[in-house]
Amino acid sequence: MNKNLLNILSESEDEIDIQKLTDYLDGKLSGEEKHAFEKQISDNDFVNDAIEGLQNSNAKDIQSTVEQLNAVLKKQVAKKKKRLEKRRLKEYPWIYISIILILILCVLAYIVISKSMHIF
């Protein structure tokens, strides 16, 4: 039995031995121990509902569901990361150098033109 499934009962008011619960769910308790455990949990409806749910669940099914969810999540994250990388400006240094040179040439051209206008 998957130990994470048993955390359902961690907030319970009554202290339930997790090992005994695991043995009960797996059918490893003797008749007397099973009866004593059922008597202990008989008063708490929440615990009874939790145990019923745990008995109806299959740990392998839960594990495969978790693996499927993780796979889908990884695909979505990879897809989003790829889309963000496409949007991002590629880091090509020659583009930055070209832009800086064009800006410098524009400033120099403006200065030369404005000085030549003052001469006339």
C-alpha cells in the first residue's frame, strides 16, 4: 500500500497506527486483531469513509495516473518553454554591434549636417 495514501488519516482526532491500518487494508490481521481494529474505528465516520476509499483504490492505478499527469505536465512546460524561446531575441552580437554603429552614424550625420547649416 502506498504510504502517501495513508496521509488522509493524519489529521484524524483518534490516533490510528499506520502499520495496523496497512495490515488491515492488505488483509494481514488475524480475526481478533481485525475485530479490535474495526471496533477502534467504528465511532469515527471520517475514518470509516477514508478506509473504504483506500480499499476501493488501487495503488497501481494511482501511480499510473500520477505518471500520466507528470508526463502531460512536462509536455506542457516544454511546449511553453519552447514558445518563450522563440519569442526571445536571439543573442547575436553582430546585431547589437550593427545597431550601435547605425546609431553612431546617425548622430555623426546629424552633427555634420547641423554644423554645415550654420556655416552657410
